[in-house]
Amino acid sequence: MTISSSLSAGVAGLSANATRLATISDNIANSGTFGYKRATADFQSFVINGIAGSGSYSAGGVRATTNRLIDERGPLVATSHPLDIAVSGRGMLPVTTEVSLSSTGEEPMMMTTTGSFRTDANGVLKTESGLVLLGWPADADGAIPTFARDTPGGLEPVVINVNQTAGDPTTALNLGVNLPATETEVGASGDTLPLSVEYFGNLGTSETLGITFSPTVPASGSSNEWTMRITDSALGGATIGEYTLTFDDSRANGGTLQSVAVVNGGAYDPATGNLSLTVAGGPLEMAIGALGDPNGLTQLSDNFAPTSITKDGSPVGNLTSVEIDPNGYINATYDTGFTRTIYQVPLVDVANPNALVSLNNQAFQVSPNSGSFFLWDAGDGPTGEVSGFAREGSTTDVAGELTNLIQTQRAYSSNAKVIQTVDEMLQETTNIKR
């Protein structure tokens, strides 16, 4: 009977608008929640087809379906802490639950778009709500190993020990020294010129390379030739390299290296100007300048002077700060000026973000409808950048939600009026018998 279908349609309308009211209430309540993704309620009609030409119509009513717009991005809000993290663009941060860390099973991988991460008593980076940040650990030299991108197997909880110390061994050294041209002329004294250069060992110890330059004094004219001998204090002063240096005295390249002959020790590369030395801790590249290069070893005038001596590495230092860069690399800075990468946080992406399963604390999990996930380097593929000192704001537009609230209230009242009218009509039908 069509009058009964009208009653059912009115009840369905009340239920659908109540569902919409629930989404509006949630959105307004979370208008200040960082990382909140607003929910929507969409209505679909039910159509009950009668017999064609019968002149009767049955109301099918309405059905409400809810959806969370996870792919919408809220505005980035600047903060004062380097580990307040947000994703600028597509992609999410991999996280897990704090409870899962104490279990023996594998941590479930979840994802979120923002978080205020702080270290707990064990140095684990987590939010106040218990979401633990996951990342790929770096090797001792700061390099990130290759991990599978379609599985969370290589991800580990990010742990930062604020009391940790670290050192950076020296692997490259640039030697810029001017040798006096007058010492290779006939009648010169032939004195050996000493030079000491500090470098840092694998354990952060300070070691010394002893470098001596001995001129070749000719019987007549100028030889423009020196013998360079290199010793390592970490090896008890043993010689690790000896080379014969010959300098150019032409007008075009006067004072620059003309040739380097290896007496013993590592090879010399004339293209790069590097000596391949082996110190106590391992290989060390010493740049003395390519042939014809005025920026390495030179022989000019009558002065012996180091012009430019630089090296990498640093002694042992204490951790002073930790920051995350736009590519997701977590870098630790020490009080000696040494900076090292300790983790990389990839970004998780799925084909259909809106089909992810929504969990508490603005966290999400993969569902059958979202598609499988892939771990991207931040900024690669479809993903955006990682922003430190920032949080993602709520996607709720309070003005828009209040407008929807007015519309929902009117629609709810109208459906209630339909039910009231049907009740009155049924009452009239009952009164016919009287």
C-alpha cells in the first residue's frame, strides 16, 4: 500500500539524516584535531517499481553511506619542534602501536599523515597516543641499505638515544702546500721540510700523518724535484707512502705538478690528483692536485707554506639534535659538528587512500579495497615531501559543516512531518468505520 510505503520512506529519511548528523558532529568535534580527515554521508535512493500503467507508486526511501575523505590534505601548521612531522602532498608515515613492541609477534604496520613524535624512556620515537614511528636503519657510515618496497619487513621502530656518542673517521684529505722553488737550485741547503696533519681513526682517536719533503739539489741549474714521504702515527711511524714529485717550470704551468712517481705505497691518479693511501683504520684518499692543477701541491718562490689543508671526519661527539629532512632522512648532529644519517622514513602509498580502514588517533590500515601498499622515498613517484617543524591541521571546514547542519536539521524535520502526516491519514482511514 502506498501510504504504508510513505511511512517507511519517512522513517528511512530520519535514519539517513541522523547518520549525516553524526558525521557532521564528528567533523565539528575534531575541527582542532591534527591530521583529522573529515567524514561525509551520501544518500542513495531506493526505487520500487510498480506495474506500468497501474496508477500506483510505492516509496522506496533512502539509504545513507558514509565515507572518510582520507586523500584530502589539511593545512600545514608550523611548530617549534623538529620531530613534529607532517607529509606535504601524497603519502603517509609508517607507524605501529606501542603495545605491539612488547609482543613477540610482528608489529602491525599502520600509517598516518602527521604526528608529534617524542622519545620515551627507551629512546623510541612515538606520539602521546602511542603511535611509534617506523623507519629503515642506516649503516654505520650513514648509508641506507636496500630494502624491499612491498613489505614492512625492513622497517624498525625509530630509536634515538640522547646519550649516544659517535665519531666519523677520516676518509679523504686535501693537501695544499707550497714548496720553495729555491730549495731545488744548485747550492741550496737540502734541508728536509716537515709537516704534520691530523686525521681521525675509526674509534674517534686523533692520529697524525707525518709528511716530509726532501729536495733534490742538483750539481747545476734546478732539479724541480722533491721526495715526499708519508708516515702514520697509528702504525708506530711506519712509512705508508713515498713519492717523487717533479714540478713544471714552463711559462704556462710554472710551479704545478708535472709528474708523480710512486716509490712505494698507494697509486697516484693523475686525473683526480688523489693518492690512495692505507692508514691503520683503512683506506684514505689524499688529494695533492692533478697534473697542472694550481690548487694542490705547488713549487713557487722561496716560501714553505701550507695553503689549504682540509679533511672530513670528526672526533667523538655527543648528540645535540635530531631533525628530519624533506626526503625523510633522520639526521643526528653532534657537538663536534659531525652530522650523520641514522634512519630513513619512507612514505606509504596505496592506490585508493579513501578505502583505507580508519582507526583511532588518525591512523589507517590497508584494506582489500584500498589496494596493496608501496614504500616510496619521499619526493619520488607520486609522493610529496616530509616536513619537520610542522603538523597537518584538520580538514574540517566549520562554516561548511554548520551550513550542512542547518540543511540536515530541516531535512530531518521534514521527514518527521511526513511521518506525522501519514499518521494523521491513517487516523482518518480508521475513522471511516466510525
